[in-house]
Amino acid sequence: MINVLIVEDDAMVSHINAIYLNQIEGFHLEGQVASVAEARDVIKQQPIDLILLDIYMPQQTGLELLSYIRKYEKGIDVIIISAASDTDSIQYALQNGVSDYIIKPFQFERFQHALLSYQEKQRIVKEKKQLSQSELDQLLGGDLPERDNEQPALPKGLAPETLSQIWDCTQNFGDNGFSTEQLANEVGMSRISIRKYLSFLKQQHVITSYIAYGNVGRPLTMYKCLPHRQALIATYLE
């Protein structure tokens, strides 16, 4: 689990960042603060792996916190999320080793790409003592991993034909989210079977999930297809 601290003085933006973060598996929100001073207190007391950092804040800027982190807290990574689009800020951030730089306003897909790319980089670094050139290119370029030419095997209990059918049905919902029950009705399968395939698709980062709150009843887990990620499962569908 990757422990995350949000440093953002705009309460609404901080709340949105937290909602987005909670939709991505593998990340845990350790806290939300609105100033550099508060952030410094948190990172001294709590195990923070990643900071989502704004730049424009009162008293001290996010770049000052970045400088402090690089000087004293080298184990903490930073993703900038800011309206600062001037080249001086961007260059300073890059020179100080930020993992990504997102300019406000932004869409969830861009936020998700930054977090998933960071997550994949951490996985590679932790699992391997040496890297190939392609793996190093991936780390430096920030892209999600490419598949080998050889067709990979699906997890036990999943069939390529069924996966292809389910993936095609997810496209029918377009930009709208869908529930397990809705997809089960569309495909003509049981919800238990559908959940197995949805779990696999989430692991491949081609769908995302979020919680929908209706007027009555329990919160409902909804899913949304990420068609621009289809290349990540293309080899499974051949």
C-alpha cells in the first residue's frame, strides 16, 4: 500500500483529489493539509510515500516544500498538481525529481494515469535488482508496461472468448458507469462470474471503479471502462 499525503490549500480541490485517490487500488490517504508547515509536521511523524502537491499556497509555496523534501526526506516522492504552468516552475519541479506534473484543471483519467504509472514504477524497482533497457525506458518515460509478444495466459477460470464478450459489452455503456448487475444482464451471465472478470480487468487497469451514492439504499460500486487502455489487454483478446 502506498501512503499518500495531499497538500492543497483549496478545500474543494483537496476533496476532489481525495475522491479520485480512493478510486484507485493500492493507495491509502494518510492525510490532507493546507500548508507547507502542516505538511512538514506530517512527514516528520507519519510514513509518507507520495505527496500530491500544489504550488500556489499562502506563506510558503509547494516548490519550497519540494526543496525541503529533497534535502531532508529523500524517500518521499512527489506529484505536482497545480495551476502553475510557467516553465520556471515546471523546470524547477523536474530538476528536483517530481514523478509527474499535472496542470489544473484536469480530468480523472490524467490523475489516474499519473498514479498508476507511479505505482508500476514502484513495483518494478521493488521486484528487480537489475533492469533491462526497455524497463528503464518505461521508468523514465512514465508509460504503463507493454506486453510481451507472446500471448499471456489468463488466470485460472477465465476464458478468452468470455473476456472478449464482456469487454465488448462494457463498450456499450460508453462514458456511463455500470454496475455488476447491469453488466451481468447485458452479457447474460451470473453476477458471481462477472465479478471475476471485472476483478481481472481492474488488475489490468482497463476499467476503474467508484462508489455511487443514491437517494436511498446502500452505496453501489460502479465501474467505468477506459477504452484508451485497451492495448493493455489486447493480447488476451486475440
